[in-house]
Amino acid sequence: MKAFFPFFAAFFLMIGVAQAQTSWTADNGNGTFTNPLFYDEFSDPDVIRVGDDYYLAGTTMHSVPGLVILHSKDLVNWENISYCFDRFDFDDDAFALKNHREVYGQGIWAPCIRYANGQFYVFSNINGKGLQCYTAKDIRGPWTHHNMKGNIYDLGVLFDDDGKIYAIHGYGTVKCTELKPDMSGPVEGTERVIIPEGNGVGEGHHMYKIDGKYYLISTDYMPNGRTLCSRADNIYGPYETRIITADETYGYHAAPLTQVPRGTKYRIGEDGTKFGLGPQDKDATACSNAHQGGIVQAKNGSWWALFMQDFHSIGRTVCLMPMTWEDGWPMVGLPGNLGRAPRTWYKPDTVLGCYGIGEAAQPMHAPYDRNENFDGKQLGRVWQWNHNPDEKAWSLKGGRLRLQAQPAEQLMWARNTLTQRVIGPKSVATVELCVKGLKNGDVAGLGNINVPCSWIGVSLPSESSRKGNTSYILRCFEQLTNDTVSVLVDLTDGKIWLRSIGDYDNNQAQYAYSTDGLTFHTIGRMMPLSYQLITFQGSRHALFAFNTGGKNGGYAEFDNFTVDEPDADRSKNIPYGQTIRIINKATGRPAIALKHGILHDTHQGDKSELTQFRVIDRGQGRVALQCADGRYMKFYGDGLPGDVRFTADSLEAEEFLWQDYLDHDFMLLSLKSHRYLGKSPTTGSSYSMDFRGADPARRNGAVLHWQP
């Protein structure tokens, strides 16, 4: 096996240096934030503000603990403070992966969080069990479970001024049903259609009453993803509808979807060669754009949307988007560019030129501590079990996580698999595994719970009875190809280090191992990753132990799980004070400040001083650009081609808000027009300030790349 391969060579060298303990947070530390809020999965977000506190609830599907709740003081920095339940409380084998039954892609999803009557409510649906509600006086719990049953899902809930409680639900045909105040179920006979089919309204409803009017935020995926608002003077309508955002992908195209042969039902754990990864249309918005989520009014009166977006094989995560009220409609975006939203913008409490009131109260931090030494009495909040665990078959013992090997023919059927979401854009997860407790037929290791799944694990040679034998078989399995790569490893102290190396923005990952914890060797191929609608989750790290012989086996012990994120520290991503060349991603051609007075492009080999621009720091992510000949870039007029020109007066220089797209990619947002600098790759026109945003493939001329 190779020690490392070229694609990840630089990646490996970055691991373990100064940023080893840095995890992605949207906060840039200068009064701005950069989307996504989380670079890991958080789907179907719903948000509320109670006083000075914000709370965000999200889908957890079949994983437990379930229904995650985050807390924030500024809408940017979040902390995981609660789950609504520790395990599914249904006597049903499917929720526990027992007797070959499962709830992959089901479980609990699309929550609605509300605060009323002095307590918190979280409503959600469990497949086959109906509408559920969890209530608590304290957001941290304990939570009381109410099984409301009924066929209500993907809902929004409104506690109206007259004391009635309404659930809004349905796709296309939107319905309103009253709920009983004691949460025992729907009020019989109250279901009414409030928006009939034919109005282009979808699902994922979020209902609000603002200044006496009813506002329903919904999302639709036919034929393309978009988010809509419907408003009325009465809860029962009639409603008028307007699209409030569409096509905002932040320059991310959809990941390849796992595909199942037409007319067949995929069965968890089967030979992965029976399905494939679909083709990618990098230019299509599809349904990967920002959609489905809640809106909230900040403490300073501003309005914000927290919508989910597909981020490749990571899954769906959350973006924070400023809103503008226009003619009584809550539009996503800023004046002059409604319907789209910046990737980097000012935090709700930020005042230009100084920090806002809430800055000191909420220090920069990530929502989870992903690293785990298993020394505590409880698992960290980031961990979730794949289905209900068998509580008798795992323990925290001697500073390690011990998993008993139970019968399973494949990872997706293995009980007591402990998971946490992968984090992008790149990350490396490493865990130490003690294998002395394994028995014949056992396999234990580190995997990716996805469809298709994969893993790297250790087992005993079939002829081994231990008795001083220190040889083990290391296997790397990939379900997509139904292929296993095996090597013999000598583990004199019974330890091995396993590693998953993920480049999730590019949908690929590689496994590696070490017998000394220092030198790592890759095994297996660089695997393609997908997003899929079978489990409705993105990639997840998985610690597992199971027995392939149909019996209970021995045990595996895990220690020192770490996650390194080489791109999490973005403090040096904006080249303040540097002289750069600006390359258009659509054409590969550098920008040039023509003596004629406009910004155009030139041939790739042109390195004259007119292609060189100094990045001047104007504070809080704002920059001005000065050509090497002394002229400053300035925006004139309405942003038509040719309206990006130059001035000798530094006070007249245009101020842009730098939009960081990582890896030296960026956009420049005008703080006057709220549109972006760009150049059409097809018309031959000069640069203008008239671009609304990035297209999914980043080749419409608005996404740029800088070179020193």
C-alpha cells in the first residue's frame, strides 16, 4: 500500500499543524459570516427566537438521540444543547435493526419548533406512527412525548392569537388542521384545504402571523427547487403566492445521486453493483439550491431565513440569508438583488465600522466538539447511534468505547454502530482501535454509513485462536463495487489506527491505516461518494463491531477519535495587502485594467502591471482594488458592461465585500448595488457589476480566482 498518493499529499502535510483543533464555524471574526453555517449535515431546519435566544431544530431520521436542538445568541455561532429523546420509544424491531427490519430513510424528520404557553413544543412525523409532539419547560429537557397519531407530516404549526393551534401540511394541496391544546391529537373534522393544487405550492411548510397577516413559507421541487411565500388575511385563505428565492446554490452543483434499477426496491446491505451513481449536470440547479427552512426576526428588527441546501456528499446543511420586506413580502436577499443572498454577509448585530451589541456575548465556536477520548461517563453530544442501540452491548470502560460484536452480515445491519456526521469541505477522521477482544468471525473498524457504504476494519485470520498470534487481517470494503482489499498486519500490542480522508466538496474519500500511530498507508481506491434519498442522510463516520458468523462475538475498543479540518481556519483566505492577478473561472483569462479606462480581460500569458491589483483592507471583510499603475477600481451607473472603471482618487474607490469560496476562489459583492463583479464568458462584453450570483458550475463569469 502507498504511504500516500499525490492528490492528498499536501492534504496529509497539513494535518496536525496549528489548526488541528479548529472546526468550521461561519463566524469570520470581523463582524461577518460565511455560509454554510455548518459544513456538516443539518436538514429541515426550523428556527425561533425567545427573548435574546435563538433555537434551531433539525431532522435526525433513524439516528438516536433524536431531534437535535441548537442554541445561539447571534444566529451565527451555535451550540448543541439538547435532543428531544434518547431513543425511539416504540416496541418495534425496525427502530432497533432487529430481525432484519430497519427504518433507514424514515424515523423522525422535518421538525417544527415553537414556544407558547410558557413551554417549548417540537412537532415532527415518525413514519408509520404519525404526528409526534415533544414538550418541555426547559429547552434542555426533560421532554415529554405526545403521540398525536394522524396523517400530518412535513408541517408548520401556528399558535394563533385566539388560542387555537393550527397545523399546515400537504404537498401541492395544502391543508389546515386544528390541534388539541393537550397535544392528544388533531381536532376531528377540522381539516380544510386552504391552497388547492394548481398554485405551484409544494411542501415543508412554516406558518407565521406577522402584523395581523398569515404568511406560509413553503418549498417546491417540481420542476426545479424554489421557495415560496403565500399570504392571506385569514388562516383559511384565500392566499396569493410569490417566489421568494430560487437558483441560489452559492456555486455548488448537485452531487451524483445513488440510483436503483428502475422497478426494483433497494434492500439495505445487498450487492452494491446492482445500483450506480448517477450522472452529474454541473450546470443544473435541480433541487440542490437553498430551500425549506424557517424565518426569524432578529433582536435588532432585521429578518433572516435559515434554509437548507444540498452540499454534495455531506448532505443537506443550513445557510443564513438576510431578508428584505418588499410590498409586504419577505424576500430573501438584499435591495437590488432580491431572490439571491450573499455567501458572506454581516452578522445581525454588526454595525459597519464597529462591532454590534451582541458580539462579545457569543464567542466564535463550532456547534459540536467532534473529538472524543471516551474518558467521560457519557458520549459527546455529536455522537448518534444508527437506530436504537442495545444498551447491554456497549459501554465506556477504562477510557475507551467498548462495542460487543453482534450478528450481522454487513455494516448496514450492524447494531450499536456509533456515528457522527462528516464535516467538509475536507477533513480527516482518525481513531485508535484495540483488537485484543475480537473473536473469530468478528470485524471491527471505521466506516461510512451511506448508500453505498464502505469501511476499513480488522478481523482474525480464520485459523487463528490467538494464543500469542499477533497477525490480523485488515480489510477495506466498498459496497459500490462489492470489492474487498485485504492485507495482513502484525499488531504486537493489539492496536491499530484507522483513518478516513474525505474531500467532500469533490465527493471522494480514501481509507488509511497505521500500526504505530505515526506513519499512515492508504488502502483501497479513492472512492466516489454520493448523496442519496434512500437513507436521506449524507456521509457519516461509523465506529462498528459485528460478527459475520451469525453469533455474538467478542468486543472491540475505540479510543482517541479526532477530526482534523485543514480548511476550517479561513483567517488568511482574503489576500489583504497582497498584489494579485484576477482570473475569471469561466474563461481562465486574467482581468486587465485597460488604459482606455474599463475592466476587461486579456490573454492568459499577460502578466503586465495592468493585470496586477493590490487588495486594500477596508475593515470587516471590505476591500478596495488598486491597479499596479495606481488607479482604483470604481463602479459607475447601473452595472451595465463597461461600468467598472477606474479613478485616481482613493476615496472614490469601490468597496466590495469579499465572498470567500475557498481555494482562492472568490466573488466581489458591491455594497452599493448588492450585485457581483463579473464578465460574460460568451458575449465579449467588458466586466460589469450586474451579476446576481454564482451558477452551480461557477462558470457564468461571476466567480473569480486569485493568484499571488
